[in-house]
Amino acid sequence: MLKYFSVFILLIVFLGCSTTKQTTPKNVVQPAYTLVYVIHGDGNYTYHLNSKKYQADEEALAQAMSMGESAKTGEVLIFHQKPERKRLLFFPKKDRVFYHYNGGELVEKTVYSPIDGGLEKESDLFARVKSGSSKRAVLLYYGHEIPSDSSLVYHRSQPGQNFDINTFADDVGDFRKKFDLVILSTCNNGSPAMAKALTGKADLMVASPRNLHLSHLQSSKLNMLEEDPAVATELLADSIAVHSFDRLSGMVQTMVTVGVYNLKKTSDYLDGYAKKYEAYLSDRKQETLFTDNSDCNTLPFIGNEKISDEGTKLYFKPAAFGREARLKYHSAWGCKQID
């Protein structure tokens, strides 16, 4: 009996070990900028293009790693949130993977387990390994739509996960005091609620007020930071939005919307609308989370006082078919339509 117990204890120790690969970089740099990628990959991101099957989170990971290798004067931290499985039905297997690049070199690759449903573990790793306090920083989040209310699940695939807009915004603030830019490659998060939550934690936001096809914004334009670390954040955000919009417009027949939000300017008028939207959402049923947004200004809770476009820029292409195919205009703001 003692023999089997000893084997059991050794098995627990073995399964609890994490695998870390660290290298000694040829030249550790004090980064001129920092890029933080958080890629949620729960196995539900497959899509087909020209009869070929793709896994969108793996595509995003490849893009992030390419940026890591090209960031000769910067630092890139990548968190691939793969689904955590169980070994022997009980023991968690550390499936999430963290990559740390400095000066274009991969200096660490390690597996880790999450803490609850937020980004607490990711921000802890960030604090441990960051090479210094860079002047410029961009955070990119690739995933499902982030819900606006804690009573709603993040996604059907993880019904027990505690993750919403406020949790996300609080965790963004744990990485650093403020980001120059937050990029949300998610559906429906170009909303008054998200903009309000990130105000004070980011200068600008790139997001989609509607369904962002493939959940896959392009980040290659971040190489502008390598060319000029002092590049204006507005130019950086706009370049990413235009590049992503052009790519998606050439690929899909559905509506394409990519917005750029100056959160300092929108904060001057957004608070009242965000509160109206929160009250409106309080009557929302759970299943509404999985529906597409509509233009906020078309919904009855807005009334006659439409939300301003001040501080926003939206790149918009209507769908080639369907009831919204003839739309000529869309505001930068997306909201759930309950009725």
C-alpha cells in the first residue's frame, strides 16, 4: 500500500512541474517599446478560406511571434491561453504558453496555469520578466466578445469563467499604469461600455462595434515602432485599422467595421450614454450575448440625442447581401439590440 502511495505522490509532483525554456540572449536591450499579446485559444476559432482550414488563434500566435523576432529594439510578451485540460481526470495540465522576446530573441518560453478567468496570472508573469519600463506600450487581445456584465459567461466553451469588461479593464491596469494603445480583436467590443471601462488605462483603442470576421485584426503595422519609436499613437492606431479593414474587405462579403477611439476625447461626452447603455443591458437575457451588435444610434434607449462621433473614426463596408446591405452610414458605437 505504501508503495502505491509513494508512486501516487511522485505522480502528483511530476504532473505539477512546469516546463521552462530559458536562453541567454546575445544582447539584452532596454526596450524602446513593449508589445503584450493575449491570445485566447479554446479550440473554437477554426475558419475556412479558399477551401483551406485555418485555426485563427494559431494564426494570431504566428503573427505575434513574427513581431517578436523583428522587434530588435523592443520587447514582446505573448500569452497563448490554450484550454487547460486534466491529466488522469483530476490533475491540471499547464497548457497555456508564455513567450518572452527581447531584442528580437526568444529568451523564455514557459507553460502556466490561469488564475480564475481574468488576466491576473498574465500580469504577474509580465511583472516578473519585463526588461524595463519602456515609454511606449501596446496591448493586443485576441478572443471572443468580452461580455459587459459579470452575470454573463465569457463564452459557451467556458461557462465557469469569470470574465467581463470591468474585469478585463482592471487587469489591463495591473500590467502598467497606462497603455498607449489597446487593440481588441474581438466581436462587438467597440461599445460605450468598453470605452468607458478603458478610459484612463489607454490613450487609444482599436475595436469593432460589430461582428469582427475571424476575430483577427492585423498587427504587422506595429513594426512602425521599430522604424520610429516616437511615432504618433494616432498614426499607429489608424495604420493598424486601415490595414485590417482593407484585408478583411477583400476577403469577406459580410459587414466590416473597424474603429479607432481616442478615449480622452470620448470621455468628455460618453459617461451619460454608457450609463444609459448599462441600464438598458440590465434587462438583457443571457442568450443576447451571442447576437451581433447594432448601431447604438438606431436603438430606442438613445432617444433623440445621438452619440457623438467626436474622437472616433470608423472604417465601414456594408454587407454584400441581407437587410443591412444598403447601409450608407454606421456610427463607431455598437450596442446589443434586445427587442
